[in-house]
Amino acid sequence: MGNSKSSALSKEILEELKMNTKYTEEELFTWYQSFLKECPSGRITKEQFEGIYASFFPDANSTDYARHVFRSFDTNADGTLDFKEYIVALHLTSSGKTTRKLEWAFSLYDVDGNGTISKNEIQEIVKAIFNMIPAEGQEDLPDDENTPEKRADKIWNYFGKEDNDKIKEGEFIQGVLDNKDILRLMQYDEPQKIQDKLKEKRQ
């Protein structure tokens, strides 16, 4: 057991997380204890994050997607997430308020971090999402979105862009708010599966 100082969650971080996520104080403390058990340094590496993500999706190849999720939350680009970044990542990928979630989705798709999204970046993330969909699930997809290329084209066409155009953040958020179908195409969303897994981990 560490001393109480190392296992205590600072009041500021606790308040901030309570405000910005749906987790209660009790849940956050439980999360923090299990976080410290898995990551005694108080920071989680990309590999550890990929491992945790893989446990949420045992039947899928989640490595590429987890790598992009990690990048989008590693705000200071130091190759690790602290507890706060980790909890916000879990919260936003499994629920989260729409605008915050869309800001995050934009940063997920902005692979090179230059403030705009290109068609190639959409293809890269959509490919990572496809790796998460089991083969039988892919067979059930409509003809115009049953490959990463078709799905990326469909998303791009919703925004009415030429192949070499770029999408800015405000335009991205507005486009998704105006057309809920875009969000469905752009995310791999199995919130129930994640929620159940999170409950298990907390017990």
C-alpha cells in the first residue's frame, strides 16, 4: 500500500471530473484506486491503454482505433495519459454530451493535428473502425457503406466536399448536428458493451 498522499485524488481534479463527466465521487474514487493498481506511476502508456481497450472488445481488432483514441486524448503529446485524461477518454467514448463528443470526434479524425480533416484522414479512421466490426457484422452493412472506402466516400459526400478539400472543426460539428446519419457512420459505438465492462471493473 502506498501512503495516503499517493493514493489520494486531488480535490480540484475530483471536482473537475464530477463537472465534466457523469461519474459520481464514489465511482471516481473506485476508478482511481483501480487505475493506480494497474498504473502505479499514475500514468497510463499507449500500450496499456490499447490493452484495456482490447478487453472491452475481445472479438475485434481494436489496436488501430485505440491508438487513434489515445492520440486524441494525449493532449500534451507526452505518450501517456494521466488519470484525468483517461477518465475523460472513457466518458466521451462511452457517452458524453453531444458538443463535447463532437469536439473529441473532430480531434480523433484530425490525425495530423493541423486543425482540419482531409478525406485521407477520414479513410484512415474509418479503416480502424472497420477492424472493430466482426465479419458477420460487416456482411449486414448496406451496399453503399460495406467497405471503409465506400463509408468514407459517403461521409465525405454528406459534407459536399471535393476530394482535395478540407473540413474545419465548426463545419464538422454543424454538419454532424444537421445530419445524425454522419455520426452513425463515423463512430464505432457499442456504449452498452463498454458500460457493462466498466460496471464489472468497478465491482
